[in-house]
Amino acid sequence: MNNRIYWLVSGEGDNGTWERVETTPRGIKLRLTRERCGGDRWARAYELPYETADGCVAGYDVEDGMPSTLPEEARADIH
């Protein structure tokens, strides 16, 4: 399999929860669709975590490629 590590954040309103997910690129797209519940919730997924110049952990959005800050737990997935 071509499993990759993703960091998924989903929630309602301004509150979201982070989760580490190991799945395929197709699998993460399906998961995002399911998390969004037809518009009742929001969800984003990030991959390829890296350390920024100021020491934060960041990753790339799987849908638009834009970088964003990830939770500190993602530091263990930096290669």
C-alpha cells in the first residue's frame, strides 16, 4: 500500500480536534468528505510536516498545497 501520514483537523464553529491518520491519498479525501458531514462540519488534512525557521511545525494542505501550522505532536513525523 501507499499509506502516508496525515494530520487531520475537523470540527464545528471555531473548535477543532487534531488527529494523526495513516492512509492512502484517496483514503484521506474520503475521510475529509465523511468528516464534513454534508456541510455541518469543517475538515482539513495536512501532510509532509517540516520545521519552520522559527521552530514551529508546519505541513501542506492536501487540497490547496498551502502551508499551515500543525500541533507539536506532528514533530515526531518530520523526516
